[in-house]
Amino acid sequence: MAKKTYKDTDGTSFQDVVVTTSVANLIKIFGMAHYCDNTGECKVNFEWDMQTDEGNVFTIYDWKVGRPLELDEPVEWHIGARSRSIASDASYEILRELGNDWEI
């Protein structure tokens, strides 16, 4: 199960892997984000620092939405990781936790 981490996530970047769900669903499963601004003035409104079952770090974040997010709206979340393989593993773990509360 993907879980929050306080490990260093430096060096992670977008690997062309996304998951679509709401802020509320992510909070329900993973708790409050490590970074939460939600003003729309920054490049990111919410960001979670996470790790996979195998201990690889990744981040979940919205990117350049340009407005505050409604908690229940579907949002395309970027998965930042140190490789595409880790990002893919992370997305699988996130989708597994979300169950039916996600979209493709």
C-alpha cells in the first residue's frame, strides 16, 4: 500500500503517469497533503510525499491548474518519481487504494 513518507523526494519528476480523482478521495486515503495552498496562485495546490510498498519515493500533485480546486472535482494528478517504472508502480498502488473512486 502506498503511504505517506518523510523521506527525501528530491530528484523526482513527472514521468508521464497520471491518476484522476478528487482531492477529497486522496485526503480520505492518505490524509492531508504535505503541501496545501489551494489558492491557484502557485504551480501546485496540493502535494503528497509518498512511498511505494517497496520503499521508493514519489509525489502526487496537481500541476498549473491556475485556480483553487473544489474538493470533490475530478483532478488529473501527476505522479513524480525517479523513474517511469516507479511512477507506474505508484499509480497502480494509488488506484488499488482508491477502489471505485477513480477515473481513467
